[in-house]
Amino acid sequence: MGEAINTSGMGEDHPLPEGVAGWSWGAFVFSWIWAIGNRTWPGLLGVIPGIGLIVRAALGMHGRRWAWQNQRWDSLAHFQRVQRRWNIAAGVLVLVVLIAALALVALATHAQRAAQGAGRAVGGQLEL
């Protein structure tokens, strides 16, 4: 069974091969950056305050299809490889942000406890 005809970059009037449609974490997380890289210009609307989350959700749901329709890809395998890299990058970024947020919470908690401990050391009141 041979590979399907490459309809990438031919617009929405051409059929999508199996494996193109699906959620895109890369498009959701990187929104306008992903949109530029995948020639999906409506994704640039994500920089407008107030509609960014709506645009991100639309990119997450439909981005892979739009990227296939808007840009010429060497093959389905090439398309899937590039989109997988976007998804991996999104996962790494989300993980880094979560770790940084947890570290900040831990540091703030530690600083608060240290300040409370110092207050108790001088009779329960902080001296200024």
C-alpha cells in the first residue's frame, strides 16, 4: 500500500490524509510563533488581548489541519515529524514553567517561615 497523494499546501478543498487531524500542543502553547512557522496566519490574532485563549484553543483543535492545508510539506512523514517536535517543545516549556512555579512557591514559603521564626526569636514581635 503506497503513500497517499500529498495534498499539503493545496488549501481546504483537498482531502486530508489520515494522521493529519488532531490536537496540537505546539499550536496551543506557542500560538502565534507556531502560526508563523506553519503559515497559519489567523493564529497571529492570538497576540490580541482578550481573544488569545480562544485563538489558542482553535489552534490546538484545528492547527494541524490548517498547517497541512496552508503549507507545502515534503511528505506526511515530514509533516508529522515537524508537528511532533512542536509538541515536544511545548511539553518541555510547560514542564519548565511548572517546575519554576513550584520552586517560587517553595522559596516564598521558606522565606515566610524564616521571617515568622525570626519574629518569635525576639519575643513574638518584629523589630523595625
